[in-house]
Amino acid sequence: MDRLISCEFNMDTACVELKFANGSIIAIDTIAVENKVADNMYQRSELDYLIYNDPVGYADLILNGDPETYLKTVTECNSLDT
């Protein structure tokens, strides 16, 4: 890939869009990603936080990382039954 010149969340398409200096674009469908990797509202919330506050980090996680392991590490869902 060529040099990244912008990365932002496009609210109209619900995609994180990466634009490169050579004119290529990668669009990550955030809804499809959430449906595939998020098991609960805490994991969806973590992905939403990244989408709005760190779209570059979100894109890196989805394209180069392991989102399932990341979400299990940073979120904790405790049952109300004790």
C-alpha cells in the first residue's frame, strides 16, 4: 500500500474509510464487523468507541490484528446472577 493520507468514519455509509496517496480507498463496513466479532453490548460499545475516537486504531485492529482476542481482553461481561 501507498502512504495513508486520511482515515475517518463516514456516517452516511457506516464505514471507516482509509484513503491512500495513490488514490486507492479501503472501506471497512463497521456494521458487518460488529455482527461478526462482537458477542455482547460491551464489545459493541468498545468497537463504537474506537470507530468515533480512533478510526486509525480501529482500522489497524480490523486489518492487522485479532479483534476477537482484543475484545475479550478489554471487555468484561459479568452476570447479574450471583
